[in-house]
Amino acid sequence: MKVKVIISLLPLFFLLLFFYYPLFSVLRDAFLVEDTFTISNFIRILSSPLEQRVILFTFYQAILSTYLTLVLGLPAAYLFGKYDFPGKEIIRSLITIPFVLPSIVVALGFIILFGENGILPRIFSTITGIDISLDGLTLILLAHAYYNAPIVIQMVSSSMERMDPYLEEAAESLGDSGIHKFMYIFFPQIFPALVSSALLTFIFCFMSFTIVITLGGPQYRTIEVHLFSLYKVLFRKGEAAALAVLQLITSLTFSYIYIKSTESITKIERLGRVERARVEKIFSNIRDLIDIKKLFLVIYFIFLLAFFMFPIMSVVFSSFYDRVTNNFTLDGYLTLLSSVYSPYLGTSPQRAIYNSLLYAVATMIGATLLGLLASYSTSRIKIPFRSLYSALIIVPLGVSTITLSLGLVRSYLVSDFFYENIWILILVAHILVGFPFTMRAISNALERVDPDLIDAGRMLGADDIHTFMKIDLPIIAPGIIVGGIFAFAISIGEMAATLFLASPDYITIPVAMYSFISVRKYVVASAMGTILILITFISFLVIRLFGEKQIAGGF
């Protein structure tokens, strides 16, 4: 029993030390001025025209981004959920890749494609003489839609595939069709997934940092970006903490609504329905290719694939092609291999790559162990106040990386030890960002373990350790691997916490990319981005190999 208690307390102790205590430090800075309780920081934030614009813009861009994401994703979700066609799983896989791409790579891809002097504006200008370069807000909205559309596609199409086919058949037998059938039979069944995907998209866009700071510039800033400026540039720690608290309340509220909205989807999944929704084949013979509607579907999929693949392809292309000299070059990759000090980074590019790999491997190990202990505690161990325990474990998912980083700085950077070993706080931040993903993947795997196998093992005299090693572990091993790979991919692409915390000696590839983008060194930035794309693609293949297809849908 003591071992079980220790297993349950370890994840909670880690969170209390590196999450809840830093969060308390943010609350302290927000409400205490010279050890006196006050709300003056909140009054200054809410009465300032600048902060008012920042708060309003954060909601504005998140709402617009969610709407654009739904517009882009719902048609694809409908097609994947209701139709079968050649190459369906391949296309679904390709469309899912953006969800696991580092945000800085997405931002760079949109700058190269649509930004000032971008590939498409240059082509269009050459043909028509008209400049179509997109402004910061448009780039932000498009990048958010690109990044989050896979969530909508996966969650809504999965919901459609679980629809009861008998309801649709019964409606048609009664003469119900068209819009009436859609409104009363089809829409109510997908509504929970639609709401959940919209809420999750809104949360991600509301807490967006890398996309906004890279594409928006000084004119467009969200709460996350303004928090960074308030503390790191303006040194207004009290107001930064107050703004962080306001964001925290908002994000946790929407996260709670999202969790409640997914309960109905979870109940449907646990029913284990054998029957699947009816699926119509789009292309059953060669004559279907001349059908206008089906030809339109082909055009739509070409557009969809182009939208999702072109930003990735443009980063790879720009790593070999210098748009300034209009020459092909390997200078970007040669720079990466250099151990020479770079004035743009404050260290060498080689050091940034080394740091990224080190953090990613350590994060994979740490987040997987933490996720395994937390998942096992909530699934297998009968602990008092389990609901409270589960809630305390899952709260980090609703807290922004910048707020977490602010808390870590205010809690631990006052110590000489952590000041001299800032890499520890960076690693802690990476583990906390990756931990919810590993826990989710392992929890899903644990739920698939047949309870009868556990009971049989205990009846044969196996203790808890042998039961876990001989029964649980072989079954949940794919989930552990998937969770670990997710943590690795998230860590190697994480920028916000590293940019907030790191000194030049501890920067990573994404931070180095951001520095090179800031000075328009796109060849080197693209070379680094190509490395991240390659690592992400390999990670994605490993995840697919172990059967975890619901990359976005699992959340």
C-alpha cells in the first residue's frame, strides 16, 4: 500500500513544486504590492487603453480563427466521415501532419509563401502587376486555421463514423431527406464533436504565442505576447502577473467547458458500437470522374492538400534557395554545422541544435514517467478524493506556457543555483507542456486493458508489480511509446517557454529560427525548419506505426 501511495504522490509532488507553487507566485505578484493586498494591478490593466486593445484583440482573433478553422475543416470532415475513396487514409494522414508541426515552422512557411516578397505574391505580381502581400492579422488567422483544422477534421469525421446507421435508414424509410434529415438526424449526432473541436481550437488560438509574435509584429499582439513584453521588456511584473491571472481565469473556464463537452463523446465511444455509419464510395468506376459533383470533390481535395503541404514544401525549398541572390545554396545547412559564434543568436547554431536534442530526449523520459505514474494512479489505484486528484493533475493543460514561465521565474530564478542552471527550469517547462499528452495517450491505453485479465492475474497470485509487468505493460506499451514520441516532438518544437527563460547558451532550434527570421535570414531559418520537419515527420510515422491515428481527436 505504501508503494501505491508513493506512486500517486510523485506526480502531484512534482506539480506542486513546479506548477502550483509558481502559479501561487504569479497570484502573489498580482495581488500583493509591498506585502499589501491590493487590486491596483488589475485596475491599471483594465483601465489602460493598450491593455484593453490587447484583451479585445485576443478574443477577436481567437473567434475569427475558430470560425475560419471550422469553414476550412468541416467540409473535409464531412467527406472523410461520409465517403470512401482511393487514398483516403493517405490524405487523412497528410492533413494531420500540421497538428504536430512546431508553430515556428508553420509561421515561417506562411511568411515565405504569403508574406512581403513571398513566393505567391511575387508570382502574382509578375503576372498581373498587383501586390497581394497579406497583412499580419490575415497571416495569423490563416496560420491558426492551418494549425487547428486537423483537430476539426479528425474529431468531427470520427463522430460521423460513429453515427448510428439505423437512425439514418429509418428517417429515409419515412421519406425524410435533404435539409430536414440533416437538421434532425445528422446534426444532433455530430453537434458534441463540433462544439468540442471549436472550443479546443478557440483555446489554442486564445493562448497562441509563437504564431502571433512571429507573424503579427508590434501591431498585433495577444495577451500571451503582451505578457512577454510586460515582463521581459517593460519590467512591469505586477501588471504582467495581473494580466496572467485574467488569462488564466479565461483559459481554465473554457478548458472546463471543453472537458464537459467531451463527456458525451466519451460515453458514445465506450458503448463500443459494432455498426458503423454508412459510407458511400465516391469513385466506384471510371465514369465517376466526369461527374460534376465528384470532380468538384477532387478539386477541393487538391486545394486542401496544397494548403496543408505548400507551407511545408516552401520551408524545405527556401533552405536551398536564397531569394535575395536568386541562387541555390547550401549555406543554410553549412551554417547549422558551424560551431562559430553567431551575433544573431549569442551562441553557435550547433549549440542550439545540441540543446534541442538534449531537452527533447530528457523531456521524453521525464514526461513519459510522469504521465505513466499519473495515469496508473487515476486508473488502477483506489485513492481518497480521486476526483480532486484527477482535477489537480489535468489543470496544467489549461495554463499557458508564458504564465507557467512567468511563475517559474518568479519562484526559482531568485535562487543563485537556478540562475546558474537555468536549463533545469527550461526542462521542467518542457516536461509540463508534454506531460498532458503522455498522460492522455497512456490513459487511453490503460482503458483498453480487459479488467478480466487483471482479475485472472490476481486470482493466480500475482501481486501488483507482476500484474503491471506481465499484463498491463505489454498492452499499454504502444501508448507509452506514442506518448513519449509526442513529448519529444512537442519539446523539440517548443519556443515560448525557452524564449522566456533561456539565456543565449541554452537556446533551442525554434528560438534560433525566431532570431534568424527577425533579421530576415530565411535560408538559415529554413534549414533549421527543415530539420524540425524531418524530426516531426519521423515522429509522426512512429505514432502511426503504433496505431494511434486519433492524434487530434484524443484531446
